[in-house]
Amino acid sequence: MADAATDPAEEPAGRSKKPLILGLVGALVLGGGAFFAIYSGMILGGGDEAAHAADGHGDADESALGTVTFVEVEPLVISLGPDSRSRHLRFRAQLEVTPTYQQEVALLMPRVLDVLNSYLRAVEAAEFEKPTALITLRAQMLRRVQLVTGQGRVRDLLITEFVLN
């Protein structure tokens, strides 16, 4: 009789997985719809740029590119110390400037060259051989150039050549 109480035919039926599947499908559809709405610009902006381009006033990227001007920095050759594996550093860069300040930055180029040359000569030779050297040096040089040229004139320093030989 004890066996009759635990009859496998009388086990309760398992729960239905239908609500779980419907919930997952609903979440995927809503997530996909939200992604499309944000990506296409229907939500959180982007509509003005698309309307501007549709009016024939040009692409939205053209206005961003029109606000960029580059001023070339003369190439520098820095002699490294006797304890360095390399003997010289060849360095070339360009400054990304606001177009209204292009002439002023060009006039200040002797000061820019002086500050870059002075900084690069002061850096220890072992610093050049680190994997993160270029990132650190670029940030330091940009800060010094911004101090020389003034607030808001130089946006970025683009290193075009950095060769140790």
C-alpha cells in the first residue's frame, strides 16, 4: 500500500513554458525596435541632420569637416643621449586648429617648435622605448602647445612621423 501512494501516474503536470517564450520574444522585439529608433535618429536627435541633408544643404559630415584646419610643424631631429639604443629621433606633426586661429598659430610656430624641442630633449631615453610612450608623449606635447598658443586654438596634435634610429 505504501507503493500505491507514490504512483508515478499521479505526479502533477509540469508548468507551461509558453509565458517564458512569449516574454523573451516580446523583449527581443522591443529591444530591436528601440535600437532601430535610436540608430535611425527617430529618438534622441539625429532628425535635424537628416532633414538638413535632404534639403540639399549638403551632408552633415561636411559641416564638421569644414571646421578643421591643420598647421604643419616643421620636422625635428632630436639627438638622444649616449645611454640610448637609438641615436636620433625624427619627429613630424600637424596641429589641428580652429580655422579662425590658423594665422595666429602659424605666427607662434617658433615658440611651438621651441617647446616641443625642449620637451623631447628632456625626456629620458628609456621613456621612448616603452610601449605606451607615444600616447604619453603626445598628451604632454599637446598640453605644452596649448599653453603656448592659448586657450581654444589648438584642438589636437597629430604625430605623422616618430622614428627612432
